[in-house]
Amino acid sequence: MPDLTDPVSYHQAMNNRFAVQWREAMKDELKSMAQNSVWELKPLPERFKTVDYKWVFKTKRDSEGKVERFKARLVAKGFKQCPGIDYDETFLQFRGRTLSGLF
């Protein structure tokens, strides 16, 4: 069961009292993805569609329940993909750019 204090959407995270920490966690996630070559910018092929994505937020706590850090993960909603059509490669539309890679 998710911690009820964790935002369940980008909007909630940005309107949360910890918005600065969530924004920093998002920057860290994007930096990590770039450093690990998780995606690359590509033009979207004509027969392909982009899949939606969302941010998942989680507060990491120590054994006493104190906040250790804020984690944000960018995840693709790949359930819209079809085998044989757009299953082998994932395309996301992110900030006006098309990203291709394994999400």
C-alpha cells in the first residue's frame, strides 16, 4: 500500500509543501537516465505513436520513519503498445521532444 503522504501525480507534487524536493528528485531521475543512456532523441517514425508517461513519487524513510530522501521515477505507460507494431521500441513525447528507448 502506498504511503498516503506521497503525491500520486505531478500536479500534487508541484503543489506539495515539498515541491522543491520533488522537483530536485525529478531532475536527479532525468540526469541518471541521460548518464545511463536509457533514451535518445529521435524523430518519430510515421507509423508509430508515442506512449503516455507519468511520474511516480516515493518518500524513502529510515527505520525510525524519518525522511531520508525523495525519489521520483519517470515511467512509460506501455500497456498501449501492440506486438508487431510498436512493441520493440518505446517512444515518449517529453517536453516537445520524442524520446526513444527502454522505459
